Amino acid sequence: MTERHIPGLSLAVILDGVIVKVKGYGLSNIENKTFVNPETIFQSGSLGKQFTATAILQLKEEGKLKLDDKISKYFLGTPTTWQNITIRNLLTHTSGIPDIPEDSTGINLQNNYTEQELLKIAMKLPLDFKTGEKWAYSNTGYVILGILIHQITGKFYGEILKEKIFSPLSMETIRIINEPDIILNRSSGYELKDGEWKNQSWVAPTLNTTADGSLYLTILDLIKWDAAITKEKILDHEDLQSMVTPVRLNNDSLHPYGFAWFLNSVNGHKAFQHSGSWQGFNNYIERFPNDKLTIIVLTNLNPSSPGLIAMDIAALYIPELSRPKVSVIKDDNAVMTNLITELFKNPLATDFNNELFSKDAIPKIKALTVSNNSLLKTFGQVLNVMTLENVRINQSKYLIKYKVGSRVALITKNNIGQIIDIVSEAE
């Protein structure tokens, strides 16, 4: 926590159905010096998508919808580009509908919007790709699922979650975000700017009630949620399995995402995980079903790398889950290293006409650089860039040390050594 400057953290470890640890650490509110405990309330971010997906599957079990229904069946005036989009596409992020931009063509986070206004804005956006052709994370898709739940049931999706999930599972504190309400044990969310804590940015109330992840919850709520999944309390076995089945794309390939769960393997151990980031909160849940281990980490700092914290904690209980150590090696390409250093020091000043970039990849890399600029600024000054050992052909790996924390950059090159992709992640 100290290394990542995290004010407060809530942790749960469940092993073989037994809660072996549930504890709060640090401050829930810096100004008032209140401490985190298991009853401390955090914002969910995209962890809330799991409840939206579950509500959709419950409606399926009730015969009120089919996952392969076209969404045009439920909404009037859908554009022709949406003609092949199904409910399943929204659940699996394969619709092609992009995130609504925060500009004149999209939304202003300080303005309120009705569900119908958000739907109309989404309908005007061009698809990023042909439906089912690719996978791309889309918050908009889950916003639409919440509107769909309202359309089918006649009730706000939050009411449906309470009636069909939260109350039956005795999840006593989880609820839709409502900033004006008096809520006991509510924590504050924080961001780092130039290495200093700042309060979260304000968001208009209606944009904090959408189905892509707008919940207040505690670690105790999520412990009950984990038990409900394990004991198959809330959905039929078949539907629970569908949530952790990889989506099949149009070309018949599989992408490791189900319904609100990323699907992967850690050192040969099957794992299901999801993160959530919003308004100064950054959270993570990871389930190792074959090992009967679940790790849940809630933090009130965004970004805070809760996934890495969860993995390191998981390794304490199952050593085979330990992350491989990174090894610094001698730099054998100073020109490339200098370019990467400048790219991470000042992303927006990067010269993309540099011959080290593949011309075909420049638009994609430039877009990623612009979108990551705000995130990278939160870490403060770049102190050092080191070359890391990497066994893959046509790839280079770098460790970027910041004033606050560090990132690992993975650079993919074509056969003539030009950069075609850049990915950065927490160390």
C-alpha cells in the first residue's frame, strides 16, 4: 500500500468455502482520518457488471428474453448498423458499439442524461467493427443492458437487482450510487496527481446510476456474492457456466471473456477475474475455481493495481500462483530505449514520424498514447527506464520507474524492427 500510495484497502480471502481473512487497512477518508474496516463502503466500478449480467440471465430463465434476441426487438428506431446486435453481443463486448466519448458527439460527465437520451447518443455512434467480428471492452453495451432490463420489466434495473439478487442473498449494504444520501461507512475515492492525493472528480447523478457499474458495496457483500456463485444459489448451473465460457467470434475463434468475467490461466491454474475503476476507486476480484480460492481487493485510489495485490496474496496460499520475477538486462538498443523513454515522459509530445514506428500502426499507437496520457500523468515524473529480459521474438520489454510506482511496457515490432504495438501495465 505504501509503495502504491493507496490510502485504504479492504481485503477478503476465501479458501475452500471458508473466509480465512477479511480485513480493512488504512484510511477510508484522508481528511477525517477514518479507517477502513469490513463495513466500509466502496464504489464498484465495473465489478457491478456481474450483477447486470446476472439479472439478464434471470430474465432469460423466466422466459422474458433470449440471449440471441436482436436488441432491435426491444428498442424502436435502432440504426441499420445495429441490425445484427444481440443481447449476447452486449454481454460479451462483441457488439462493436464503442464507449460513448466525452466530447461534443457524446456526453459531458457533469451533465445529467435520461436513459433514452443515452440510448439516442449511443445509436448515433459508428460501430468500431462489424458485430461479432472482434472483441473490444464497451461500457456502453452494459449501459444499454440496464436500459433493456427497464424496458422488459418496467422497473429501473437497480430495483430489479435489489429484488432478485441483493435481497435474496442478504447483501445488506450494496445499492445503486446516490451521492446525496447519508450513508454510514462510505469511503472517499482518490486520484494521484503529480504524486499527491486529490479527491475524485464529480460526476452528474444520473451517470452514476448506469448498469455498467454504479454501485456502493462492501467486502462483506462481495463475500456473499462469491458464496452464491460457488453454491449456485442465484442462477441455474447452465447459466452460471455460460458466464465463464469464452465468447466465439465470427471467424470461430474464441476470446477469453464470458459475461462480465475475464477468463485466463495463471501458471496452469484456471482463473476468472474482473476489475472495476471509477471515481477514485480501483477494485479486483479473482476466482480460482479448481483451487477453491477467491481473492477480493477494494481500494479507494485509482489507479492502484489491485490485481497485482490480489495475485501476490493468492500466491501466499497457493505458491504455484507466484508471479515470475522480472530481470533487468543490458540495453542493446539505445535508440529504441530513448524513444520509449520520451514516449512515457511526455506522451503527447511524441514524434510519430520517427522511422522506428510502422506507418500502418501509427494511428492505433497514437490513439492509445493519447488515451493513456491522463493515467500516466498520475504517476508523476519518470525517474528511470530499464530494459527487461524477454524471451519472445520481435518484442522488447521495459520497466518504467515513476515518482509513484512503476509500469512495464511491452513493445511489439515487425520483422524489420519497427514498432507495431505498445502495451503498458502495472509492474
